[in-house]
Amino acid sequence: EGAIGGGICTIGAALFIAPYLEGLTIYNNIIIACIVVFFGIYGDLLESMFKRSIEIKDSGSIMPGHGGVLDRFDAVVFVIPAIFVYLEFVY
């Protein structure tokens, strides 16, 4: 339910901020929101798989108990390149 709720909130936020973004249509914002949802989940699962394969709980010691710094940015690692490819393809 967290993934579904997060996906709905992400698409809702994209619809809310669409009128304030120049150069992007509402359609483009919805596509980008879907990319964020899909690749964000994929990045999180892939990073968790890497951590489990080497049997560690935290990926660093800066933020103990929170999975480390990598857990804070695991989705961004895949989302930003995917959005870049989409925008390059569209424009």
C-alpha cells in the first residue's frame, strides 16, 4: 500500500504543479511522475538486493539505523537518468 499511495501522491503532485512549470505539458508531467514512481521503486529494490547479497543492514555509518546514506538516494540514482532520457527523447 505504500507504493500505491506514494504513486498516487506523486501523480497528484505532478498535476498540482503542472500549471507552474513552463515548457512541460500536463501530459509530460504525468509521464515524468510515472517514471519517478516506476524507477524509484526499482532503484529501492535493487539497492536492497545489493545490501542483502553482501549481508549488511546499513550502507554507511553516517545515518545509523536508517540504512545509510545510500538508502536516502537509491531512487534518485535511477530516476534522474530515466527522466533525462525521456526529456531528450521528447525534445
